[in-house]
Amino acid sequence: MTDVAEPIPAASVPLAAPAKPPAIDTRNLTKRYGNLTALNALNLELESGDVFGFIGPNGAGKSTTMKILAGLLEPSAGTAHVLGKNVMGNGDFVRRNVGYMPDFFNGYEDLTVSEYLEFFASAYGIPRRQRKKVVQDVLELTDLKFKQDAPTDSLSRGMTQRLSLARVLVHDPPILLLDEPASGLDPRARIEIRELLKELQRLGKTILVSSHILSELGEFCNKLGIIERGELIVSGTVEELMHRARAHPVISIQIDGDHEMAVRVLEKDARVDRVERNNGELHITLQDPTLHHHFLIEVLIGANVRLHSITPHQMKLEDVFLRLTKGIVQ
Ligand SMILES: Nc1ncnc2c1ncn2[C@@H]1O[C@H](COP(=O)(O)OP(=O)(O)OP(=O)(O)O)[C@@H](O)[C@H]1O
Ligand SMILES: [Mg+2]
């Protein structure tokens, strides 16, 4: 017997391929302007190929986030990485890999559309002999070929937005930060921008796109997040959010006369999760979302409530967001 311990054999763990860094990764990203916290500990992770809809009202912090990710604004705290590199101190890398479309047009009055794009192609270091081809390609993609000789300041708002987008595509960056590309557009121009974004998605771009309006983005984003007053209050893949939506179907009930009795009996019922008053209706969510709502009729009639109508709703993504952002459901 010896009290010398046997050497422990080295573990034969196979070497895993290094994980691909997220396309965008922010950790506790914070921006303060004096006393105002414009962005409060934002954690955002986008994989390559994700299209993330960043939705929030005016002043929520959307542009602030994008400017930091584009390397144009220094955070007060936290970090922002693109493709595994900190945006602070890696300006060249960020410029090569990120296309940032601001929420205003950065025009040059005297240039035509193609001169404008050639100017940016040269600024991005695209060799002269390739520039014409690159510019023609992005003009085609953004459907602006017919305006290539028009002065940039003669374009309509929709065309200007497309030109703005064309500008960030000339150096073909894998990541796009698009700040409200559809704002101020008529319905047709909105659809055109949406189609263009879908095309960029098909080309494999990672896109962070902001809007005030969920319905503008819900259709083609695979991830969505709502930001309010600098905080990301809900986010996830569309599937996750839809799953949450199905977990909370809402039954709207209209009653002739006083709501009080109905609210009282419904709130007492263990099968009922929540009763909300909404525009003269009652909105009911059930504890068990698979339970059929017929029992509500029995409960209400049993309490002599004069039921006018009862309608189950498959909750729309917009309604889920509304409820989540109001803190009605967790
Ligand atoms: N340079 C600045 N100095 C002081 N405050 C600023 C500055 N830039 C932004 N803010 C403030 O930071 C907050 C977030 O602004 P931000 O532009 O990021 O919002 P947003 O979500 O893009 O809004 P919008 O939908 O109106 O574009 C706002 O309260 C804004 O007033
Ligand atoms: Mg903004």
C-alpha cells in the first residue's frame, strides 16, 4: 500500500470546432446622456442570418443602439460585439462588416444616383475597375436603375430610402443595421422596402431593422424585440412568441347591463386566470388554455348575468406584444 495517489489520466475530450461568434452580441449595453439613460443594460444576441425586428416608440433607444453597433457612438457601460469583435477599437473591421442605414438621408446635392453610389464604392476601397459593376448590381437590387442619372435630391422619399439602402450595400457587408427604412413611406413604397429586405434576407444578411410598428416587421423577421425607455422588455423568436400567444387565448364577453356581477363570479372561478375590462367588453384568459370556454356561459347565466355575446380570439402577435409590454402577462 502506498499513499501516493494514482495519476489521473488526462481526459480525452474531443476538441470541438470553435463556436461561431454571434453576428451581434451586446452585453449590458448602456448609454447615458447626463441624467437620461437612453439605453439600459441591453442584451441582444443575433446569429448570422437572423432578421431581428427592433420595435419601439419614439425615444426608446433604437437609434442609440444602432449607432453604438456601427461604432459611431461610445457606450457608457457594457459591450457591443459584431462577429466576435468589440466595436470599440475595431473601427475598420466594423466599417467592413456592418452597413448602417441611418434614419435620415446623407445626400450630396450635386451628385447623380450612380455618382453617389460610386463615391461610396470608392470610399469603401472598391477598386475602380469593379466600381461600375458593383454600382449596377446594387441599382438593380434596389430597383433604381431607371433613376441612375437623376440628381439624388430629385428622388421621391421611397426612392431616397432605397438609395440609402443601396449605399450600405455597395461594400456587401454581412451585417445590416437599418434604422426605420420604411418610415414616412406610402403603402406601396413600404411593400417595396419589405420585398427588398426579404431579398437581403435570402442573400444571407444578418439584419437589425427598427420600426415603430410591429406589423411592418412581424411578417419577415425571425426574431422580434420591443424596446421601451431604453429597456428590451420582450424579445424572442417569432415561434416562441407565437407559442406564448397560443398559451393565452382571450375570450371576449359582451354583457347587457352592469359588469360588476360578471367580474365577481368570473374572478372567483378557479378556471379563470384573468379578467380585464376593455372598451365595454370583458377579456378573459383561462388557467388552462386548452379548456373549452363553454363553462363561462354556464357560470354567467347561473349568476343571472345577461350575456350578449362570447367570442374566443386566437391572439395575434400584436396583441401578445401589447399585453407583454403592459405587463399584463409575464
Ligand atoms: N445626443 C443626444 N443627447 C442627449 N440625448 C439624446 C441624444 N441622442 C439621443 N438622446 C435621447 O436618448 C433617448 C433615445 O433616443 P433614440 O434616438 O435612441 O430613440 P429612438 O428609439 O431611435 O427614437 P425614434 O423612434 O424617435 O427614432 C431619447 O430620449 C433621446 O432624446
Ligand atoms: Mg431613432
